[in-house]
Amino acid sequence: MQPTATPYDERLTAPKSWWLISFLVGVSFALILLPFGTLPLLGGLVGGTAVAAVAASSYGSQRIRVVGDSLIAGEAKIPVSALGEAEVLDAEEARAWRTYKADVRAFLLLRAYIPTALRVEVTDPEDPTPYLYLSTREPERLAEALRTARTAAAQNPSEAV
């Protein structure tokens, strides 16, 4: 299948403040090891910073992609033919959908440090998931990529997976 006209690939990276916090965790470990000498202090600084940075990086390494006729969000891979309308959520509406409007059966790729999101209906009758909630910095672009992929998949049903 031809690539979508509107390709989409986004990595939900951790905010810059988390890298500062990672360094401060390293400083904390260094201060804990200060009574044992300079070498343990440096080891605590480097080791603590590295462990905290790896944790921040792994949490922030989730990706959202539209590839061919599929939406890949984190570990989930969903054919666009199983998806309905996409609703762009501003910061207030996104907060509402991740709190009091949320459905426990929904698939959430939630990152609280990203204020905007996209809510996509799941139309597959065999899937109990009512919708996907995807934190994204560019919800309009993701919605357009899903529309384009859905149109392309509908025009070329013989190439669908």
C-alpha cells in the first residue's frame, strides 16, 4: 500500500523539567554518599542521574504513528477500518475526558504533561473498547492523518491487512 498522504509520527517525549529533576535525583544520591568520600559521591551523582534519566526517557518514549492502514499508539496497533470519528480535544475538554467523562474500558495513551488530546471512536463491534484517548501535541494533524489513512484503506480494500 502507498504511504499515507499525511504521514504522522510523534514521540511523546518527557518535558525538559524532568531532565532537571533527573539531575537533582543524582545530586541527592551524591549527598547521601558524601560521608563515604569523593569517589562514592561522584558515583552517586553519575549513577543516580543516569537511572533517573533512563526512567524519564523510557516513560517519554511512547510513539503515536499512522502507518499504512494502521494506527500504532504505544503497544496498540489498530486498523483504521476499526476506527470511527476523531474528536480534537483542547486542554479543558481533554482534562474532562481523562477525569469525570472517562470510560474505564477506554484505551488511554495518557501523558499528563501534554494538555491536548484526540479521542477516536472504536467502531469494531467485537472490541469492547469504546474509544481511544491519545495525548498528542498535534491533535488536528493526527486526526487528518487518520482520515487520510481511512480514505486510502477504503479505496484499496484488497491491499488491507
